Amino acid sequence: MTALLSIEEMAKTYEVTQGGIFGRKHPLRAVSGVTLKVEPGQSVGLVGESGCGKSTLAKVAAGFVTPSEGRVEIEGQALRDDRGRMRPGRRRVQMVFQDPLAALDARMSVAAQIDEAVRLGGATDVPAERRRLMAAVGLGQQFDARFPHELSGGQRQRVVIARALAARPRLLICDEPLAALDVSVQAQMLALLADLQRDFGLSLLFISHQLATVRALCDEVAVMYAGRIVEQGSAAQIFDRPAHPYTAMLLSTTLDPRIRRPRAAVAGEPPDPANLPSGCAFRPRCPRATELCARTRPELGAGPSDGRVACHHPLTP
Amino acid sequence: MIAAAARAPAPSLDVPAFEVEGLRVMLDNAPLISDATLSVARGECLGVVGESGCGKTVTFLGAMGLLPRRMRVTGRVRLAGEDLLGRTEAQMERIRGRRVGMIFQDPQSGLNPVRTIGRQLIEPLRLHLGLSPRAARDRAVELLSMVGIPTPASRLSAYPHEISGGMAQRVMIAIALASEPEVLIADEPTTALDVTVQLQVLDLIRKIQQDSGLAVIFITHDLGVVAEICQRVTVMYAGHTVETQAVPRAFATPLHPYTDALLRCLPGLDGTLPAFLPGEVPVAGHAPPGCPFHPRCARAGDPCREAMPAGQDRARGRVACHFPLEAAP
């Protein structure tokens, strides 16, 4: 079976200027050596702190950003042709961002925004297709004439998702789609995404810092730190038997009113991507770090459990 | 470290550090806040939760005299037993700067981008505590080191854009605590931060609160955060305080169906999808008659459509509901 999305040995380097407009340019590696597959119907979660490269990875997968190295394929076809132009297959991948207000046109009604996407999607009966999509995301006809500022955060995100669905995507990339919403609306959106996944056979690449949400929605989880995937495995393995000390630290930061448990101290902040420590980038914050970790960066390999981990001293279950 | 207790006008221990009773905020004829009642004791952290638009922020802006004039605030607000409503703007300004510290969600917008951190920290020390330039500088370094900023002396000359979001929120806390307030009102101070950084900021607030007897009001929509640092929680819905209970009991056995519904919105710890709470918070001025929660409430009956129940003190806490969830026998 061909993977729906296949990213191989991908790296993205940005040029940043330091010291004013005439300052020297420095390469900044946002993502390095990332290999990730999403199979049809599968949902993959991507977790990690701000600046770990998860959004860059999502933008590369969606074709918004050209990788500096490596390959990105959608259904076995490169995202861009030999001359660097986007292939039509790119529409099979749609993206939903955190802030729906920024994604919508403030001066267009809900119906007009969705119609525009429906026409691009090639549907013949535009109003019928619009109604079908709006029903799928739980918006009634009374929303047709409304404008984005007249909608709540959850309703706006539903419009964004309806528009994305108009392209008949196979893969929906969601970058923190729930972060700005209330818990009640998050629950509604989670149910909606689970329904869409089932009804449309959608695959999801779901980026979130809310681990409970990732667990509810995803089969597979990749944990990123300082631009690299440091652990990857089934949701059950990652959440119940984390092998990387960083994954364990992230899990211990989950605050939930239903659990009371002693927590290991959480120290430090992610490193500056322009100035990574030698060896393993997590080493300065890691309780298990040794001299080996300062010398050699561990490669992603088979972990003690069933997943893959990049650590010299992984946690054993 | 912080001598708030010594500076306060010696309140007796049973007087709450900060108290809001029957607070009402009217915009023209629409109530933004209908009835807010809550209190926080010295050395206590009170969580205030509810969905967006429930009036969490407006309650405290109203209590502290920070709302535009056309919004009328009535009811009672007491700081260590002294009434605050009806004071002049000049008096309120002194109280806000000196006795009640406030921090908000976005630390970068709370800081002045064209002034160094040192200047923003030294100013309240000079103004409110009357310290000499030298003493203010030393105190600023002390405050930065207290909030966990490495090499604090060298950070005084840094501008806000030169520090991370977590560091900026620490600086905001240092500024809010500079004048050694009795009460800290923290409005979603960790919402914009990474989970790891959030935990560090929460640890910091807890430590300061325990060391100094500071009363903390922590406004958030994250029930996990409340469970982490609050001793009690007040739940707001559509401009009413509907429940107050001790933590963690409030989460194990909530009294109000709204609190119960919020808890059910969390995804299961085993990865199951959450139940969902239909509908949305009514817009101010368009609340249905009776209890504003009744259209979304599974327990609603006829009385709920007719009248908003008054808040009642019960053995386990305070609740405003005709059909509260009683503890299972």
C-alpha cells in the first residue's frame, strides 16, 4: 500500500539575519532528518513544545514551505514536479490553522466563502455541495448569510473545516485547531473530527500540545524536540510506555483535574535552534544524561517497547 | 521575602483578603454580570473558571474600577474589609498599583516594548515604595532572581522582545509583585505558554503565595490548572457565580450541573472521546429567563425556566441551582 503522505529525510533551513538589516545571515535549521508516513485513514499526532519544528513540518507536508532537503510525496507522487510547480495532488492535502478568524475573509458571508472553495473543488451543483458540507460540520442554513465576526470561535473553525473539505481532501493537517477554544467547544470539535475521519475516510496529521486530545484522536504519535523526531510509536505506547525522557517529561506536565500524582520536576526551556547543544539536544534538561549524550547525538532506532526512540538511555517499561 | 502581611492594615484573620458580593455590571440595560459572589483568604489561591463570555474577566475589571464609565458597577467589593466601590479614580489607582497586583494572558503586550525590563520594574518600586534609585535597582535584581530569571542583573538592560514568553511572564509577575501587594489577580497567565513552561510559572506562583501569605485569584478556563494550584474554585456561568467548592472535591463531586458538564468535556484519560455539552454561553443581554444554563442543562425542570436560584451555602460549598447534584449516599 502506498502511504498517503510520505516525508523522507526532510530538513528545512531558514536564513535568519542577526544584528540589524545589514547583519550577517545565519542558517537556522528548523527541522532535520524527519521521516514520517501517514497511511490512508490513519491519524498521526505531532507533539512538542513551541519552536520544536512541528508547524514547519506541517507546512512542508501541506506544500506551503519547500523543504531544503529530502522528499515529500502524496500518494506516491512528489508534491512538486521537476520544475518546482505544485502538482494537482496537492489539493488532496488541506490545512486547518489555530486562528480561524485569520483564515476566513472578514468581508465574505459563510455561504460565499464555502461556495468559493466548492467551485475550486469542481463540484457542479454548488449550493447542494455547500449544504452537504455545512451539514457535515454541523452548521445549519441559518449560518449562510452570517459573517465571520458574527460567529463564535467554534463556529468559525467549523466554517474553516467545511472549506477544507470542499477540496475533497484525503489528508487534513490540523495545526493546534483547538488551542483557542473553550473545553466545551473543544469536545464538540473533537467529536466532529472523529466523525469526519470515519465518514469521509480522512487521514489526519494533528498537531497539538494537548496530549489528552492527541490520545483521543490519533493512532500514531511522533514527539519532536529541537527539530527532530525523538520518539515515535502507537498512541498506546507513547502514552503508557514512553521511552524517551522528553516524552515522559511532556506527559508529566499534563494537568488534569481527575489525576493527582506526584510529578517529576520540569526544568528549563527548549534550546535556541540557532545554538543547539552538542550531542543530544535534550541533554541539558535530561535527568538521565551522561557524557555519551554530550558527545554523540542518538539516532532514531528501535525502542525498548514497540516504538522508535532516539535516546542513549531510554526508559524501559 | 514579600512583606505584604506586615504592610497591610492588620486585618483580622477571618476577614477575607478580597471579597466580591452581589456584584452587578450593567451596560445600558443589559447585565454583563448579574450576581458575582466570591472571596479569597490570605495565603489562599482561588480559581475562577467558566467558558469564554461567562464574565470571569469583567467581574475583576469591574471590581478594580477598570471598566469604562458607561458600565455601571454595583454590589460590594472589599479589600481586607475595606469597601472599594465608590472610591475616586485617584484612590483606586493607588490601590491597584500598590495593594492589588494584576497579570494578564499575554505578557508581551503587558510590557512596554521600548523600555528595558529594568526600567519597568524599577518604576513601581520608586513610585509606590518610595525607594531610592540604588535600593530600587537592588530590589529589582532580587525580584528577578525570585521569579527564577538567570543572571538577573544583566537582564535589567534587556528589552521585552529579547526574552522568551515564559521569561516575559516571569517578568510580569515580578512587576506585579514589586509593590508587595496583598492580592494578585492573575487572568489566564499561563494560557499562552508551553505546558512545560506553564508548570514552572505555576510552581513559582504557588511558592510566592505560600512564602508570603499572598491571596491569589487565578482566572482560567483550564480545570487542570485549577486542580494544580488552587485550594478552592468558583465557577461562573453567564454572569453568575454558580458554584464554589474546595479543590479537589469540586472535581470529584461537583454540585452544579454546569461544573459537571465542563468536567465531562475533557477527553478520557484512556483516550476515549469526551461527552459534549451542546449549545453556547448566551450573549450578555440575551440570556434566557430563569437560570441561564437551563437550555443546556440535563437536569433542568420548570423552576429553572422561571427563576434564577439564589446562591446557597451548603455543607460542601456554595451553589446556585434548583437541582444541584448531591453527593451519592
